[in-house]
Amino acid sequence: MIPANARIRAAATAIAKPVRNTTEKTGQEPTAGRQGQKMIIIQSGNFDSYWKNGTKRTGDKKTDRTVKKIIADVRARGDAAVRKYAEKFDKSSPQQLEVPLSEAMRALDQLRANDPALASALELAAGHIRRFSEKQKEQFTNFEFEMEAGLVTGQRVIPVEKAAIYTPGGRFPLFSSLLMCMIPAFCAGVEDVILASPPTEDGLPDRKILAAAAIAAEVCDVARNGSLRVFAIGGAQAIAALALGTESVPRVDLIAGPGNRFVAAAKRLLFGEVGIDFIAGPTDVLIIADGSCANAADLAAADMLGQAEHDPDARSRALVSNVELANQIAAAVEKRITELPTEKTAHASLSAGGLIVVYQNKDEAIRIANTIAPEHLELQIADADSWIPSLKNYGSLFIGSLSAEVLGDYSAGVNHTLPTSTSARFTGGLSVRHFLKTVTTLRCAPGEGFEKARNAAEILARAEGLEGHAQSAAVRKA
């Protein structure tokens, strides 16, 4: 999760100090400094200095040292090391690491009997994720075309053979993340999909996680698209076991899924020995709002709190067109937060990095949005479509006031495993493409195009001082 960024320290009795230079164009001063306010309000002219001072990152050397020891131990001792760390960090340390698939099916039967509404919601979400993933898969096709006579180039799209889906347990098991990661793998055509999730007290992963795995398999018809195996392993030791292979755990080609800082560190340190989706950090949202929709302040406040309740390092931000709207959002947050059972977490998040920026014009707002490169970007503005071509950096875009991020988080079908820590500058979210390899092919035959390419290759190889390369081309001269 992203290092705690955009932190501005404030007095103990007032979470944010008032910004005094905000009246220049608006004639109003934000109320950011009043007692109990949860976030800072600044004018866009102050954004660059705020961002520069608030986004400094520091490495976590202690976590890396711990994870390196775990990896080395799993590399040397295999299953025994996995069990040792399970006993130390997890709720149990099962002797049998692999869980029979029948346990997942049993968990689904129990969920349908005991909580049919949740089962139905998961099934609806799974169906949407499958349909969207299949549509994405259609964009990746095999082809060959003759560039010139005798020179035929091509592309093949090949799924990885083995992929692992890591799903954390904890107080709030992320069974929705399992659907978001596992279904694209099945839709990509991965032959062997492995679920890894920490054991609970009885040695099995959380029952809702098992049920979600069964739903993913059922919705995707794994008899046709691949096979599923389940392992009750968690933490950095699970990532190491999947990347390296042990007596019980198969070595996989790619690992996807979220986790805590130890899981993230293990993925980063083992990248190269295994493929990964990306290093996920704390979640964040940026809402661009102009007050044009009904209940604009309340909608923005609800969505900001939905982000802030994840954890204290989550970041909720808004870009708004005037100070009046900024103050209305801040007041709505203040009112709504007291109604949340997650108030303490949301308060910590907003205190550390909650932010509302008042922009002066559209170009300025777009520049700031592209700088923040949010994981989630909401457009609660009039004429949102005219903004889209200029918005370049985001993990997922939510267009219009009805398009709440929570729908993307759970049920609309788009993936919620998205780039954080401004990494939306260079990558998109998890999709079928992460489980696919796009490789190229070359097929040559006598012809003018082949001869021109062969001759050019010979010339270029000699120019680079690689005579062996040049002779490889020369020996094929007609």
C-alpha cells in the first residue's frame, strides 16, 4: 500500500491550519482551520508546494530485512519454513497446506443457505467481472501479416501456465478481491490457478473466501478454462512458497492480489523469479466536482469517506471549482463520519492526508489531477466527456455522479485491483493482460522483402561490430 503520503502536520486541537491566501479570486476563505475539521483546504496555487513536501517516500528497511529472512528460509527449508511462520504469524499452522476443493464447494453451499443475499451479490459481481474480462480478452488476438514479399511477421497471445491469486484474511477478508483477480486469470485461459489465503483457527482459509473461489470457478466453468487448487498459506511465506515452489506448493509463473507490507515486500523482492501484477499500496481517490449535480457535496463526502475508512494511510482528495463547495464537502464529511462504525480509521486517514483543492480553471484542474495520478478518479462535473481526453493518469475513471467508485469496487465488472502511489503514470489496473504473454513470430521465404531485410541485418550487424551476427545473415543470401 502507498507510503503515507501528502501528510501535513497540524496542531493537536485543529487538524488543519487555515489557508490564508485563498481569498484572492474567490472572495471567500476556507474553513479548514475550524475545530474538528478533518482535512486541509487549499487553493490550487499552493498545490505544487504541498505535493512536493507531502509526498516524500521513505523505504521500510526493517520490513525488507524480515522478508528477506523469510524468503531465504522458505528457499532452504520449503514446507517446514512455511509452517514455522504460519505458527508465528497466522491463526493456525496446518500440517496439510493444500485444501481439498470440496471445502470450497461446501463453503459455497453454506453461504447460499445462511446468507443468500450475499451469495447472490457475489454471483452477480462474478458474472459482470467475467463478461468484462472476456471482452478485454477479445482485444488480444493472434495474427500474421506479410510486411513485404517473403517477410511475414506475427503475434501470438499465450496465457501463463500457472498463476497464483493471493487473498488476505484478517478482520475483513477481501473476498471481492479474489473475484477480481481469479476471474481474469480463468478468462485468460490459465491452465492452473492456485488460491493462497491464510489459515483461520481450524486450518482452513476464511469460509467466505473459499465460497468466493467456488463462485469464480463455477461462473468461469473451470472444467473448460482451467483448474483450481487451494492452499491455506499466508503472508510473505506464502509469496515465497509460490514463487520458489516447495514440497507441497507448486511454483507458479505469476502472483496477483493484494496484501500487507510484508506481502508487498515479498512480491517486490521475488520479482524476476516470478511475475507479479504490481506492488499495491493504500487506496486513494480523487473527486473532481463543480457542484452541478444534485447533492454534490454529500456525494463527494460519501465517496471520500468510503475511501478513508480503508486504513489510516488511505488518501481521499477532491478538486473543486469554488471555496463554497469545498466548505460544503468538509461539513458533509464532518456530519457523515460520526455515523460510520469505521469512524476512527476514517478520521486518522483524513487527518493525515485528506485534501480539498480549489481550482481556478479546467486546465489547472487537469494538470493537478494528472500529477496526483489517482487510483480512482471520479468526475462529478458538467460535460465530463470534454475532460476525458486530457486526463491521462488514473487507475479507473468514474464518469458522472451516479458512477460511484463503490460500484467499481464490487459489482460493475471493472477491476478494482488498481495502481497506487502515482503508478497510474505508467500502468493500468489488473486485467486479463496480466495473465497473457504477447509474443512475436517471424516467418521468412524467398522474396524481395526477405532479401532487403537480410541485407540490412548484415550491414547493421557489422556496423555494431558483431561479425557472427553478420555472417548469420550473410549465409542466408540467395
